[in-house]
Amino acid sequence: ECADCTGSGNVSVTFQVDMSQQTVSSNGVHIAGSFNNFSPAATPMTLSAPGIYSVTVSVDPNVQFFYKFINGNDFTGVESVPFACGVDDGFGGFNRTYTSTSSSVTLNEVCFGDCVDCIVGVDELAGSAPVLFPNPADGYLRIRPNAAGTAVACVFDSSGREVARIPGF
């Protein structure tokens, strides 16, 4: 051939998803991606730590692939991947993406439907800048304090009306 040989499935990639903020389907947690023809039931994940599901798949090295986590074994439980960490899936949503290297890897865990790991306690937030998201918000608002642990004292809507008072952390 004129192209480099890529081998066949000789790099291991371990995926991890935090389901601690979800009610896990009785059909379990799965991953669907370009490495399994986006089959929603083909690759089940196993509980590897409290709330954390993982699976290791074998892929070709130096190949970009796309994937989503699924709560269950069909696309009714597919996560909504945020724009910030996804690429257009061609169906009005987004896929996660990763480009394999020549080495095996364990990807950082992410919260189901989010770009980062789940926030479970104030102690995890030390060292971060204050963040409010989503912005604008409709129905819920997540607040992450700054490194000093100072929280927003009041939340106002777009008309300037106070809608919530948050105690310090």
C-alpha cells in the first residue's frame, strides 16, 4: 500500500463515565462509537468504583473516533454531549471524540452528559475561579466558588430581581 499500516486494534483505550448523578438503567451503561458501528448494546460498561463505569476497547493507533455514553442499551438513554466538548454528529447533537496514539491510555472520567467530572462536594472545588453555569440559565444554575471558598451571596434574574440567596461555603 501507499499508506502507513495501522494494524488492527492494537491500542487499548479505557473510557470512564460517572453515573453518580443518574438513575442507572436496569439494562446497564453502554458506550457506542465509531469503533463499534455506534451499536448501543454492543459494548457494556462495568461498575469499577462507586458510580463510575468503565470499559476498555481495542482500537487502531492514530485514528480519530467518535462516541457517546448510553444509560441503557438503546439510544433512548443516550447522553446529550455539550457543544463545548463535542463535534457535530450530523443529527442535531454532538459526539465525544478522541484520537488514539501509539500507546494505550485511560481517559479521564467525565460526568454523564458533561465535559468534566461530576462535582460532588465543595472540597473538590478548591483552587478554581468562581463559575456560574449554564449562562443564561433556565431552571437550574450550578455555582462553583473561587479558591478562597467565597460563594456568590445572591443570584439575580435578567430583570435584576433576586431569585436566590446562597450561604457561604
